[in-house]
Amino acid sequence: METAAQQIPLEHFLVLSAILFSLGVYGVLTRRNAVLILMSVELMLNAASINMVAFAAYTAPEAFIGIIFAIFIITVAAAEVGLALAIILRIFRNRQTANVDEVNQLRW
Amino acid sequence: MTAAQGVFYVIAALAVAGGLGVVLMRSTVYAALFLILAMLAVAGIYILLASEFLALVQVLIYGGAVTVLLLFALMLTRTGDLPETMTGAQWPAAALCCALLVSLLIAAVATSNWPGDAAGQIAIVPFEALGEALFRQWAVPFEIASLVLLVALVGAIVLAQQEEGE
């Protein structure tokens, strides 16, 4: 297959993925709106996908397993977003709130 | 610094700015728009990694469908005129944990011996080979993924439909 000169070191992509992942973790821990927590999870999934594709491009490009993995991550994330939003809508219909702090009636 | 590295820094800055906007913005709609920025920046990263098909899929599905779905959900779960949101009370501890996590990950990246540095070539994946692999070698996960989508579709419809008395 064609090749292009590799001018960006692999670590750059890994550091970017680490930063995005940590931002996603911060969002999941801090945000109080359920939809915003979902957005932070999407950020984490994207960071993991960057990691996969970077490793595929730099270490084993003929097998492109990382790209296949990233395609499946996108697919499963899309399914998960649809289902999670249906759950959030249901909760909103019952409790009139999307704030996860106020949905605490099953707590000990 | 080569042109490719300059482009990478610009796209990475956009992605991190999008991520910061998602987790820090008070307005929920602005957070969703910053998520779109982050998704498009990640698509740019995929183009830098020579997988254009994945960048296309990212823009279409994430930037198109997923963020529109999230915006619809934000619209349907509003409790007031101004879509604002609070930050949890434990945000200093969360910031500390995430700073620890990112420093741990960057330390692991910096001190590891990654292969492929001395090669000097990045391979451009031909589209036909990707499609062939997806339908031959990865056919079973492909079908399972379509099953997952079907189950999610049915589940979302069942969960979100109106009940009898509403």
C-alpha cells in the first residue's frame, strides 16, 4: 500500500488521547445533567478511538485492526446514545428533572 | 517543525478546546456545540492518520447523528427558559483525580518504548482492502453490530413511547 512520510511522532497522538480521556472523566464526575454526562462519555470513546487508530497506523498498518475497532466503537456508541437518551427521557417524564442529583430515591 | 506537525498542533488544540467546552460550559447547548467541535477535530486527527474513511464516518455519525440526538434530548429535558446546568459539589476532588490520571497516562506514554518510530512510513489504508476485510474477516462482528443497533432501536422505541393514560 502507499506510504507517506511519518512526520508526527506516535506519542503526540497518545498524549492527545490521554488529555481528551481525562477531560471526559472530569465531565462524567462533575456534570449534573444526564445528557452532559453522556456527552462526556462520547468524549472518552473518541479518545480511545484515536488511540486505536494511531496504533494501527504506526505499528501494524496492513492489518488495520485499529480502524475496524474504531468503526465498531462508533457503531456501538451511536446505539448506546440512542438507548441512553430514551432512558433519560423516561426519567424526565417521571421526575420532571434531568439532574442526576435529584434522581436519588433508590439510595440508601 | 514541519507542516504536518503544525497542522497536528492546530487540530489538537481545537480538540482539547472542544473537550474543555463540553466539561466546563454552564450552558448545555454551548456544551453540545463544543462537542461538535471536538468531534470534527477528531475527524481531522483521523485524516492525519491516513484513514479518510474513518474521518468520513466520524463526521457523518458523530457530528451528524449523535450530536443532533443529544441536542434533541437537551431540548426535551429542559426545566426552565435558560438551559443552564450546575457543577457538582465535588469538583475539586474530580479535578485532582483527572489531573492525576492525565499525568499518569502521559508519564506512561513518555517512558514506554513504542515500536514503529524508526520506520518513518505511515501507510495509507486503501478503501477496498478495508471494505473487504470488514465483510470477510470481520463479518461476524459486523453482523453482531447490526444486531446491537436493532436491539438499541427497539429498546429506545419501547422506552420512549407514551403510556396508555398519558
